[in-house]
Amino acid sequence: MKIFEEILTPNFLAQAASYGFLLVILLNYRPAKIELNKAFFLSGILFWIAALIVRFIVLYTVSIGLRFDQLSDNSGILRIVSFLFPVGRNFVVFGLIVTFSEAFENKYSESIYRLLFFSVITFGLYGIYWIYRKQRLVNGDSNSLLVGLILLFWTLYFSTLGDDKIWFGLGGQIFGICYGILFLTAAFQLKNSLLNKNLFKHYSEFNNFYLFFFTIFYLQFKLNQIREDTIGK
């Protein structure tokens, strides 16, 4: 059917095969003690399934009463649906990364220069991973819902940036603002957790101005002040 030809494009099949192969290898050869991070992984799969279902419904509906050439990939609903694929991909990849990062040491101290370098070359994606890891280190667990929303709006921001067909060209800016607000929320939550844990040598006052503008870099600066013998490192 032409509908399936429109949905199951060579590009989509190639990506699905690549990620499927990566998943099979990682799941079969992961250390036994590591459990798959189901929150991010399953969310990514659901985004993919939702995109396929909606795209199929739209194409099938149009095929009944209209010619296929009247529905281009520039039409509004299909463009929005197309953003679900990169969202699903990033959630799956992020879930695999945080799953296997459990095998590596998670410590308070870290080079700020390395954090800056990793954040720049990943366009901020490493910063989301950093938030997730430090939440687990300080609290014993992470706020997966908040981190997931940050990842969602980060992906939507870069997917729609400069697209003048999404909300009159304001789609990228709106998603970017949502991403920024949620990222700041996570940063301030981590600050509060650090103060509640009382991990510093002496009372450490956080400068909210620095935290607002330098976020994870300021937090890492404060984390580097933690006395390691206090936490058994």
C-alpha cells in the first residue's frame, strides 16, 4: 500500500534498524547488575509508536478523499508528527546512556572545563545528563519526569528552530523558553538538595544570581568544594 510506503521510508527503516541493533547488543552484553532505565527508554518507544499511528491515520484519511500529492510533508500536522521521531530517538538513546553510565563512578568533584567542553560540543545535551547524574548522586534517585520534560523541550527546540511554519516561526523560541525554565527549576532543586544534605565543610551560601546565569557550572563549582572525607570518597 502507498500509505506504508509513505510511512516506512528508507531513512526511517535505516534508523530503526541501527537503533534496534544497538539495543540488542547493549542489552545482551550489559553487566548483570545494571537494570535498563525503563522511564526514558519506554517513553522513546511510545513517542515512536504515537508518531507512526498518527501519521498512518492522517495518510489513510487523506487517501480516501484526496490525492497523495495534495498532502506534502510541509503540511502542519505532518510536520508536528515528524518531530515525534527525533524526540523518541533522543529518549531511547538517553535511556541507554544513563543505563550504562551506572557502571561508572558517580562523584561530586569534576572539572568545570570538561563540563563546559562537553556541554558545548553536545549543544547542551550533556548538561541534561549532568543534572540526572548529580540528582542520583545527591538524592539517591533522580526526578525522571522533570529531566524527561527538559529533554523533550530541548529536542523540540532544536527540531523547530528557524521553522517559520510552526506557530508563525515562534515554535523554536517557545520550546526554548520552556526548556530554559525547566532546566533552571532542576538546577535550583539540586541546590536545595545539597543544602539539605549538609555536605559542605562549613555553611555554604549559594549565590542565586550566579546560579541563575551559570546554572550547572556554578553548581559544579560548589560541588567541588565538598569535603570528600565527609562523604567517604
